[in-house]
Amino acid sequence: MKLIYNIRHYFEKHGFDVSSRFADRLGMKTKNVRLFFIYVSFATFGVWFAVYLTLAFWLKLKDLIYTKRTSVFDL
């Protein structure tokens, strides 16, 4: 259990250090940099969800237009 705690502590320490060093380099607050990354991650998820819905709509539309007819009398 101690090993898992040490690994978690290491990643938390160095993971948060990335945003603080980036904020120091840009001359911003660390809180603003972290919020920016959170907002960007939600925005990119939303974009891919919209692409998924668009593709699903196109496939449904394609199925409605191009139906395979087995004989002439299916019109």
C-alpha cells in the first residue's frame, strides 16, 4: 500500500508542477492555467460528440434515401 501511495504522491507533485511552471513562464496565475486546461478538455469532448451525432444523422439519412429494393414491385 505504501508503494501505491508513493507513486500517487509523485504523480500529483509533478503533475501540478507542470501547470505552475507554465503559469510562471507566462506570468499568469496557476489557477487560471488549470481552469483553461479543464475548459479546453470539456470543449474538445463536446466537439467530438457533435461530430458523432452528425455522422449518425448522415448514416440514418443515407439509409432512408438509398434503400435496397429486391424487385421492381417494391416501389
